[in-house]
Amino acid sequence: FAVDVREKSITVLLYGNMLDVNFSMLKRELSEDATIKLTSVYRKNAQVFLIEGARQDGDQVFSRGFPTDVEVLKLYTCIVLGSFPADFINPASFTAIKKYVEDGGNLVLLGGPKSFDKGGYYRTAIAPLIPWKESRDARGISVGQFPVVIPPEGAGHGLSSATAAILDGVTAPVFYSVNKVGERRSGALSLMNASVGSQIVPIVALQPYGKGQTLGVATDTLWRWGRMDGDIAGAFHQFWRDSI
């Protein structure tokens, strides 16, 4: 007799406003993982939404924008939102996202010039899902070289420990952009920090919410690690595969 062994697939929705390099590199990275069934949706213009990758029954609603039905969102193990203004999504859709996480869904919020404060997300229903409190001096995103600092909880957490081990062998790893975020919410774990001037800023933070959880990534240039020579390229791959 024959035995057919199959690994359980992880269904992931990658939703963005435009096909920028951060979105494109993440899309390619997740598409290459055989355990991930990736559906990517991005907005070509105000009226046209393109749906690519693995398709789910019922996902055709994304051709009209982000849905307001939480049952559609439950088609996915994890939802990744790119950097775009919050008013590009119907307020009722944010209510559905909050309900999706409360019921056990997983949400990843990517950094960028229109994320968090600058994107207007603190005025939406998902504000409590953001692992950071609202910043009083939000500046969008700052570009530069910001040394990576791994806190003890990041070195020991299953999501980031393998990435931390790789970075430990890299000479002076840096983030090339950071969002100016506020303090971590109580209960949120800081997994990767950056040294920004005299401050240590939490860049990757994980927060439980209801039965689900939210991962905030307050940078839009992790993809640069993937294009560099040496071990740091492996850190990009390791981080995203372990995160998902």
C-alpha cells in the first residue's frame, strides 16, 4: 500500500497598496516556502485590485477591496498588511480584522512611510492591536543605519531565536530604516530593537490579543539583508519563515 504524507499548509494573505520592493521581496520569500499557501493582493489603482498566488474559495471579494466579512478573513492563518493609508480600507473592514484576531487569527503589520501613526491606524478599530502606544512625535519612517539590539526575550523566543543566533555572528548588523513608534503596550514582547540616537527602540514586537496575536515590524528595509553577502542574508529568510 502507498502512504501519502502531507504537511499542513499555512494560508497567508499578503495585502498591500502597491508593488514596492518591500512587498515584492516578502512576496517572493513567502512564495518559495512549500508549507505556505500565499495569496497576495495589491491595489494597482483606485478601482483595480490584483489577486495572485494560491486562491481560496471566496477570495474573489478582494477584487473589490478589503472585505468586511470576518468569515472571509478566517480563510487565512495569517494576514500581513503593508504600508498604506488606513483610509484606503473601509472602517468596517478594520472591525472585521479586530474580530478575526480576537477569534484566534494572526496579524502582521509592516512598517513604512504610511504605517502606524502616519497611516492613521490609531484612529481605526485595530488601534488596540498595534503593539506600540501612539507616539507623540510620529515622523513616519527615518532612513539611516541603526544598530540591531537583541533583547533577552528576543534571543529566547521561538519566533526570533534562530534569527538572533545568525545576527550574533554578523559584524555590526543594522536596520536601514525605522518607524518612530511609541512605548510597547503592556503584554507586548520586544523581539528585536534598534539603537536610535540615545534611545533603544522596539522594532519587532509581538502582542497577544484575545485568542490571536499581532506582530509589528517597524521597518520597511529588512529585504536589504536578503540581498547582502554573507550570513545576514540568511537572517532575512529565517526571520520571515519563523514569523509566519
